[in-house]
Amino acid sequence: MKAAGNTTSRLRGLRREIEYHNHHYHVLDEPKISDSMFDQLMNQLISLERDHPHLQTSDSPTQRVGGQPLSGFDEVVHAVPMLSLSNAFSDEQVRAFDQRCQEMLEVALITYLVEPKLDGLAVSLRYESGILVRAATRGDGIGGKM
């Protein structure tokens, strides 16, 4: 019984810590830890939730991206959610990703274009007849501000 309590406590602690860092990064634009340290925290949480799916909650940081949109701008709901990409930190993880893609697409070979990940502002831009008609921040991935 004590082990289950420790797991629940660890999950809550990780979620709080990640929320703290998400707020400082996405809302205040004042990151407190490196991206790699944040990724380590997220990977710990993902692993714990995978091992204990009954303890996963809908408000977990693993279930959304970004932060709350800032006030002072009009709200917008994205036509297609702007979700986060998963990280691959090892050759094994890249091969597993490739295998999943091959199976999903039912092909034997996929050619990839790989670019370094650069952190910055994610936006959704909509053009109509070549004219920019809307620009919106990613916000929480479901909706943002324009």
C-alpha cells in the first residue's frame, strides 16, 4: 500500500514541478531550467503514467502542450490542434518511430528530412488568396490568442 502512495505522491510532485516550469517558460517567458532538464522531468512523468495508467489524469502535462493564453488578445480555437512532437533521445527510439510510421503507412522504406529543433514561438497562420487573414499563438494547443 505504501508503494502505491509513493507513486501517487511522485506523480503529483512531478506534475506540480512541470506546471511550474511550463508557466515560467510559456507564460512568463522566464525559463528556470534547461530544455533537456525539462525533457527529463517529462520523460519521468510519461514513464510513471505508462507504468500506472490508472493514475493518469486528464489535466496531466502529458495530455497538453503550451500554457494558458495571455489576456488582452482575442481568443481563437485552432481548426487543427497544434500538438507537441515526441522526442527521440536514442537510436533505438528513432528506429521505433520509423517502425511505427512504416506500419501505419504500410510501406517498407521512408525517407526523412531532419532538422535541429529550435525553441521559439509557435504560431498558426491562415492565408486566403495569398493574403494573411489570421495569425494566432499556439496557446494550449487547442486554442490561442490572435
